[in-house]
Amino acid sequence: MQPQYKRILLKLSGESLAGKEGHGIDFDTVMKICGPIKACSLMGVQIGIVVGGGNFWRGRSSGKMDRTRADHMGMLATAINALGVADALEQLGVQVRVQTAITMQQIAEPYIRNRAVRHLEKGRVVVFGCGTGNPFFSTDTAAALRAAEIDADVILKATMVDGVYDSDPKTNPNAKKYETLSFTEVLDKNLKVMDSTAASMCRDNHIPICVFSIEDPENIERAVCGEHIGTIVK
Ligand code: UDP
């Protein structure tokens, strides 16, 4: 298999790291995801990863809490995931650096765009934690932002569903899966593939997104090699 992209931004939702429990980190699951990431790295693909935090905490579902503080907690959750993913990759012998949008220098490098690009050029996987560093944003928006900054060819959005549907496939057995979509359609139809901030950022910066299921982690390699899996939004 030949990679189709030189530099990718992989978005891993927090949920994808949780395994069957549905919360926290399941290291067997993380290791299964990291195998194909290593394979892509060995193919010479430069890989940045933005991790979500929903397996620990989501600011928007925090009840009466002050939203900003709740989002701070969410960003810290993404930092925990970033460290977990980095450790799993290191266990597989992959060179990794973690950079966080909120400075925590004892734990990780601060996010510095040029330094991130340098790591990528050297073949190191860079895991980006703390989302954008700002409350009221999502890690999908962080993925769009980092992809634009590092000049990634594509965002690979690994999720728990195998693409984008016209309605929720879990509740509607007749839900139809889209093969391809435009960002304008995503925004107009209010499709739940990503929030509107992330979608408009990708549209404005011409960054395509491949949305696919991580239940089979080999899908990461398939997507990198240009196989049409899931839904392509461009
Ligand atoms: N978050 C934030 N700013 C960001 C990214 C994330 O405040 O730029 C917080 C927010 O509270 C969010 C949580 O971190 O709910 C976890 O991120 P997200 O919900 O995007 O994770 P995922 O659903 O991908 O696991």
C-alpha cells in the first residue's frame, strides 16, 4: 500500500480511547489504534494527532458549572489522553512529542508551530493536547486549526460511526450514509459530523476530512492510502 498523503492530522475522539467501558482510557484499545499509526509513520507519513477528552469530561455537559471552568477541565482531560497515546506509541518504538496549547512545561512541550513542524519533518509523531487552549471550542476545531497551521493534506477523523449519515444510524435503521459531502452541505443541513466552527475553518482553508470508524483501527492505514472509507467532506 502506498500512502496518498505526506502529512496528516489524525483526530482521535476521547471515546475512541475508552474501549468497552465507555469512559477512561483502555490501554488495549489505545495500543490497537497505535499499531496502524506506527505503520503509517514507517511508510513515511508525517503525523500530527489531536486528541479529544470526552472519555473523561465534556465542558458542555457540565450542568450548573461555569462553562469556562468546565472547559478548562475538558482541556485537561485531553492532556491526559495525549500522554496516554504518546506512551502507547513509545511502547511501540515510535518517536513522539506531546505539545499542549496550555503551558504545562513539566509535563509536555508548549505548542510552538515551527517546533511541531520540525518534529514532523524528523519523523516524530506530534500529539497535540489541550485543544485550542480556549474555552467554548472543541477538539474538532483544534484539529482544523492545527491542520491549517502545520499545512496538513487532510484531517482523518476517527470516530465511533463509519461515516456521516443523514440521520442518526443508531436510532434510524433507514439512515443513509453519504460517500462524499461538501462543507457547505454539512453546514446547511446541520449534519453532526463536527461543529460549525470546525467545518467553516476547514472549508475556508480547503482542508478535506475523511470521517471513518476507528472500530477497525486498520482503517487509519486504509484512509492514509486513499481507500474510500467512511465519508469524505471537502
Ligand atoms: N475543550 C475546550 N477547548 C478546546 C478543545 C476542548 O474547552 O479547544 C474542552 C471542552 O470542554 C470539551 C472537552 O475539552 O468538551 C473535550 O473535548 P471534545 O468534547 O472536543 O472531545 P471529544 O468529543 O473529541 O472526545
